[in-house]
Amino acid sequence: GNNIKVELLESAKSLSDTFCKACEVLNGDSVSKATEYYLNFVTDVHTDTE
């Protein structure tokens, strides 16, 4: 639960070669940007700005 991207990558490594493409996508730039956007959003939503 703390680092979903790393956990997914570790899980994918144990799967057969059929899932190699999924590993490549998870390790790609678009997923990194989406993860960063999500983390920033969650941080912003849970930060009090009084």
C-alpha cells in the first residue's frame, strides 16, 4: 500500500513473459507522471489551508 508503483513492478517480475509489456508500461514516463499528479492531488486535498 505505501508505494503502489514499486509493488506492482515487483509483482509483475514474478509473472511470465506474457506480462513483460505491462512492466514496461508501468515503468514508463506516462505512469510516472500520473503517479506524481495523483500524489500531488492527494496531498493537496488532505492539506489544510486556513
